[in-house]
Amino acid sequence: MLTQAVDAYLAIRRAAGFQLNETERILRDFVAFADAANDTFIRTPTVLAWAVKGRSPQAALTHERPGRTIAGCRCHFRGWKQAPGRG
């Protein structure tokens, strides 16, 4: 389900004229991580675990781009389908 959501998000943004090469790489990496965790929705614990994988927590906190990318995509997903009881 997350892969379909990312595909739809990227299609909409590209139709608006954005290239999104780095954004696509970040989102696909996150989706692969979330799929391995059997998540069907973007969950904060999964985002945090993904953000620190392969780097120190301090480095993850100072690298804002992936977090902003996921947050922007998550806002798009809310309009598509949101997990019950999840923000």
C-alpha cells in the first residue's frame, strides 16, 4: 500500500513540474524499510528507526531532508487514507 501511495504522490508532484529525484530515492528507501516492518501506514516509530539506521542518532537529527520528505508525503497520504486512531 505504501508503494502505491508513493507512486501516486510522485506522479502528482511530477505533473506539477517537480523532478523529485532525491525525494524518490528517500521515499523508496523508507517504503522498503516500512514494508520490512510490515507497516501499511507511516508510523512515527518506523520513521524514527529508519532515520537512525546506518548513522548515529545525532547525525540523523542534523540531516533534515529525509524527515521533511517523509512529513510532506505523509500529509499527502492523509488525504488518501489514514490509519484509524493514528495522527
